[in-house]
Amino acid sequence: MNHPHTPTPPPLREPHRVPDAVLDRLARISSGSLTTQLFRKGYRQPVMVGLRPLQGSNAKRFAGRAFTMRMIPAREDIDTYATLTVTPNADNLQWVGAEQTQPGDVVVIDSRRDGSAASMGNMLVTRMMIRGVRGVVTDGAFRDGIELSRLDLPTWSAGVTATTRLSFHHVADLQVPIACADVAVYPGDVIHGDLDNITVIPAHLAAEMADLCEAQDDLESYLALRLQAGEALWGLYPPNVETREQHRAWVAAGRPALPPPTAR
């Protein structure tokens, strides 16, 4: 019997590498400006809703390139303690991934929103921190929550559990498109974190987002000062042409102090 020719699938596209200088700029912007500018580009929901940093209010702002890890349900004959070998093996891709991370990466783990077992814990996170990772994000849970909360590395999750990964999770893929907290993440996308949110930025938009959001953050800081001085919203927020011109003049004048707040 003749079998029809099965075409060879195309190779995965090479991730666009966002320069470190752009990542550093993005780390300073607010998630509010970022989500607004992404919405204007047509991206309705780039935020990983429901995740919080283990460092609480001490969590650092960050932006880094996505290094993705995809999990499927564990299977009893494969996910045993024996897979944790002293050399790399195909049934322990999590250790392989930890050793493949590069400076500037943010590890993003698709745990299928299942916090029944930990996505990883202190040992692997510490190793990746030493390798230069800027953050670790999972839509499941971490173990070793106290230890992770003391690290100088943002770790975001939906919860904490001591249950080992082997109980419920198997790492099936590295550096493939994944879903994390119902947001699509492609390898090389920029993962942005501040105290409010984790936001995903398509890599090809990263530099443009830095430009747009820096301008928006600066303008909105000025608008907030005027609101605190007692002005009404109309024409101020969102700003009309006159207000934008006043902002430009204020910047050109060296950002002088505005009048103190008054009740109006």
C-alpha cells in the first residue's frame, strides 16, 4: 500500500531576542501603562490574573525574556523518585531546563493552573537565580515558600504547597509556546512584573512598548499632580490637546512644583 507523503513540519521559529537595554527600560514602567498600550495594539488580556509574588510588597520590578516550561499530568510509571538522576535524562527535563537558562531569562511554567503539587522549589530556583534568571512564574504552586520569599528574586505563583512535583506534574517540553494563567507565552516574549501584575509583551513590540509607556508614565505622573491640586477630570484625564501642550511646557520649564491641593 502506498502511503501519502507526510510533509515535514516546519521548524519552530527562532525567538526574537529583546536586548538587555530594552528589558531594563521596561522594568521601570508601570503595568497600567503597559496594559493600556497593549490594548491599543489589540491585545485585550496580557495579564496573568490570580498570581502573587512570594516576596509580597518587597518584590522587585523586573522584565526578562520568557524561558518556557510545559507540564502535563504525572504518570505513576514515569514520574518516580528514580528519575531524579545525577545526570540529565529525558524524564527529568526540569533539571535540564534549569541548567539551560541564561542571564535575563524569566522562567514561565505552565502548570495547567493545578496547585496540587509544587512546580518547583528552593533548590532549582536558587540555581537559576545564580545563572542570572530575573524571575520565576507559575500558574500553579511553589514549595519552600519561606525560603523563596527570602530570595532576591521575584517568584510569582497561585499558592504554596510542600507536595512534590512528581506527585502530579511531568515536565514534557522546554522552550515551546505555552499557556500560563490563561495567557499565551512564546519563548522570548518579555515577562514584566511589578507589585500589581505579571504582564506578557510580544517580543516584537518590546522596544515600542518601552517608548510608549515611558511617555505615558511621565504624562500620567503630571496629570496626577494636577488632580491632587483639585482639578476636575474633564479635559485632564484623558488629556486633551491643551493639557498635553501644558505638560510639554511643564517639562520644558524643568518640572516646577504645582500649586498645593485645594478643594474644588
